[in-house]
Amino acid sequence: MKKEIMSHENLKIDLLPVLESDWDYILHLNQQFVKNYHVDSKPTKKQDHYNYMEKQKTNPNFHQWMIGFGEKKIGHVRILEYDVGIMIDSEYQNKGISTIALKILEKKAKKLKIKKLVGVVRIDNLSSEKIYQKNNYDFIMKWYEKKII
């Protein structure tokens, strides 16, 4: 399989297959960015995370990769149906890595015959909003939500 390595300003980024040994790191990233989620903002429990990851192994509409930077894994990207998720370890943010990873992800989506990608971003998550704007994603709708207790 040909690697999709892209670089920008000496950043060589690759998307690598997710191994079960990566699940703890993905959980760590999840917990690092739980405040940015658009639906649920509670930290995921380890067993719930493992159950989810196990379930997604058989989901034909779920695709995921680790973000490789040199020999190190520094993030995770996934497509669920058409929804894009990107998590970059805080140590590596604001370096253009998300943009490069998104460009590689788009190439992979095309090969998977995915016709559209959607980035759902919380209104207060300006850094993610900027990534999608910079990569020519159209702003389509506003989403209003009210919790009924």
C-alpha cells in the first residue's frame, strides 16, 4: 500500500492504520478535547471507549487513522458516515498538522468513494472552524439545541 505522506513547511505527516494498541492514546486525546465535542461533553470511560472501538471494527461507514509525524503518533482522524473528526495532541497544535491531515483524509475519502465530508464544529471551537474554512468547506447551517430536563 502506497503511503500518503504530505509535507508543508518541513512537516511530514502520514495517516497510519489504527491498531488496538492505539486505543488508549485515542482515549487520551478524547479526554483532552472533550470540551470541543458537539454533542456530549462528559469524559468517556475506558470500557465504553473500548466497546465503541470494538463495535466500529465492523462498521463499513467508519474509517480511522492515526496521524504520524516522523516516527511518532500525534493524533487521530476518523470519518463516521461523512462526519470528520480530527484530534491533534495539544503539544503539536497550531503547526498546520490538522490541515495536512485533512488533505490526506480527503484523498482517502475519495478512494473510499465518499462523496462528501462534513465537519461539525461547536460554535466556540474557533480553531477547528478555521481549519475547515481554510480548506474550502462551505458553511451550510446553524444548529440550535435545547436540553429538556
